[in-house]
Amino acid sequence: MIIAIDGPAGAGKSTIARRIAQHFGIAHLDTGSLYRAVALRALALGDAADSTIAVRAAHELDLSLLEDPRLRDDDVTAASSLVAAIPAVRQALLGFQRDFAHRPGGAVLDGRDIGTVVCPDADAKLFLTATPEARASRRSRELQGDAGGAIYQHVLADMKARDARDSVRQAAPLVAAADAIVIDTSTLDADAAFAAALAAIAGRIAVTKR
């Protein structure tokens, strides 16, 4: 069983994907971390916006970097959006993602192009979304706890800029697959969003088994 969960930053896809994977007892891959790891390596090599450097970083990807706390640094976050827009970088990571998805027992993958590019054959596809304001509020709290309001405007501006880059890029733009179930999490807490996702997956799997 392969479950694809896509959506913009802050919509809750990674949190829900982890819970879905635990529920079904299958593996989970946050594909955004792959691009963050490439960005971290590219920054170490030089300019992450340089396609030659970014592609080299993708081919030299060290999977141990997926646990590196620096992946959430502001400069890595910004650079990850840049490297993700480079077709050769995406191609370099495609095989690994597909191999992960087709492992015995199945997997849950979350990202921005799982249902459209990486796993168009997924058994269930979800697209999680939320208003930019709701997503920025969540991300601000993640970064600074109750004091997140102090950086809210900065996070909101960055999020809107990233949404624009991800949606208009030529290589695998952020878009819901035609057969994806769209879930708006703007007004849902974590438990309600998980329940909605689980119900959607169960419904889709039931249909495919008929």
C-alpha cells in the first residue's frame, strides 16, 4: 500500500503522514527533508542557487543529514525551495523516493509532488491545504512557542513567497493530483485532521478493492 500526501508548508502533512504510517505499521518518508539535506550540502559547497552545485549535492546526498537539526534553519529552508526547482536535482532524488515507496509492505510519502510525479500509482492520494494565515500561525508557534506572534508576519511573508515559487516552477509544481482527496486543515486541530485523513484513505482503499 502506497499513500501519497502532498500540500504546502504548514498544512500538517508531515505530522499526519507520520501518524498514518504508525497507524498502518508502514514506513514514512518526509521527502521535503531530502531537499533540505541537499540544500544543506549545497550551502556547504557554495551557492545553493547554482544548479551545478545543487546537482552535485543531490548526487552526494548523505542520508544521515536527514536527522540534522540544521535542516530547519532559515537559510536551509530558503535554499531548499531553490534546489527543489532545479529539474536535475529532482531527477537525482526520484529513484530513491520511488524505491522507498515500493518497499515490501508499502509506505507513506509526503511532499509536494508525490501524487503527481513520484507515485502517480499510489493507492491513496491526499492533498492537505490551509490558508496562508493558518499555516503561518502554526509555523510561528513551532519556532517560538507562545511567543510565535512576534515572528508571524515574517513567517507569513516567507510562506507566501515559497508558495508562489513552488506553484509556478516548471519542474513538478505544487498542485493536487486530479484524483487526490483535498482536505482543508485551516480550522482543524491535529486529531481532527488525522481523523479526516484516515477516513479519506479508508474510503479510497475500499473503492479500489471493489
